[in-house]
Amino acid sequence: MLAPQYLQKFDPVRNMARFYRVDVAPTLFGESSVVRTWGRIGTLGRTALETFPTLDAAEAAGLQTVRTKLRRGYVVASGSGGRAFVDRQEQAKERLASRTPN
């Protein structure tokens, strides 16, 4: 199975700090899905889910997405989707929760 891929793109001149994560996951119905999450680093970002009938088809779509992003200037982050991504998501959730009135 395709390991989660975590990509980043920085451009200080344009004030750009983006992430893109691609993961392949099984569904409850025996299919496979490509989960794409993207946005500004430090935010939760947006998520899209695309389901395929086979694992091979999902992996091919996920790899195509990674290739496209690499051509557009993204680079593979060290650890490729490891703990750093989860930590940033948790920090973004905490910031959002602290802004919400009780």
C-alpha cells in the first residue's frame, strides 16, 4: 500500500507556505480511497476523498497526484507525513477551539 506522502511548498516572496498530503485507505465496502488534504501550513486545510474499485487504481491515482505536485514545485517533507503533520493539525484545532466562544 502507498505510504502517506506529505509535500510542502514555500515561496517567501509570495507569502506561500502550503502542504499537500496524499494517502490511500481501504473503505468498509472493499474498495480503496485516495484521501487528499491540502492547505496553508498551520491550518487544518481541506480534504477530498476519491474512491476506486481496486487498491491498484487508488495507488495509481495517488502517485499521479504526487507526481503532479512535484512538477509544480512541491517537495517531499522529511518523514513524509509523520508526526509533524499530526502535530500541526492538533495545534490548528486548539487555536480554532480557543477562538470559539463557549
